Amino acid sequence: MAGKRFSGNPVPVADLAGEILDPVLRKRAGLSVALVQSWDEIVGPRIAVSSRPEKIQWGRRRDENDPFEPAVLVIACEGLAALHIQHEADEIVGRVNSFLGYMAIGRIRIVQKPVRQERPERPKLRELNADERARIKGVVSGIEDDGLRESLERLGASVRASKKQ
């Protein structure tokens, strides 16, 4: 950054932060800001909400003639996300490697710990009018089991409320 000349145009803070943080993350954790920022696109929003990449652990090479060994990606996650990550480990490894552009990661290690991220808000459902409620009740009225009928009625109401009129 010292050798760059600024034109006076605004620069996004994320670009400046990336230039500063990338060398630090690479040195300390073997990660890049781009990997951390793209995590939800790599693993999908369901897993990304409760996980994050912690670090990349590279194996030690005794000398330069040793063959390249893929690294271990350490992923911090909470609770149920660990099971999802373990189940989809091969796919995640493939996605991370395609993001990085080469066979950098060989396997994943999961570390369970709290991951503080804001969970996406559920969309607000609109109120159903009396005709819509009556129609849903009519559709499920033939079901004898009370619990099943009530569950299907709630499901129908939420599906109908999520659609625009």
C-alpha cells in the first residue's frame, strides 16, 4: 500500500481491510480473507450459519524434495453443523479446492466451539383473510387424526401466507 497512489476516489473499506488482513491471516492461519468471506457460498447457507474456517494446517516438509502433501482445513462449528460437515466433508473439500484453484486441502478436521454469527431472520408472514382460513380448514377437514389435521392446517396457513395475494 505504501507504493500505491490514490486518486481521491472512494475505496471500499473491505478492499483496504483485505489488503491489510490477508498477509496476517496467511501467516497465522494459512487462510485468506476471500475464503472466509466466501464461506457461505462454498458450503451453503445452512452450514455457513453455524460454522467458519479456522485455519489451514500444512504438513511439515523435511526438505524441498519431499512431495507436496495436501493440508488439513480446520473448521469451527457448533452442534448439529458438525454432523452436516462430517457427512459432506468430501464435497466441502472439493469446493474449497476449486475455490482456491488447486488441490490444497486433503481433509477436514472439525472443532466444536461457539460460532457467533447472526442468523438470518425468518420472513414475516402476512395475515390470512377469513376466506383463506376457511379454504384451508375445508381441505384438511376429512382427516380424522386431530394432531395431523392441526399440523397440516398450520402448514397450509404458512405456505399460503408466504405467497403474495
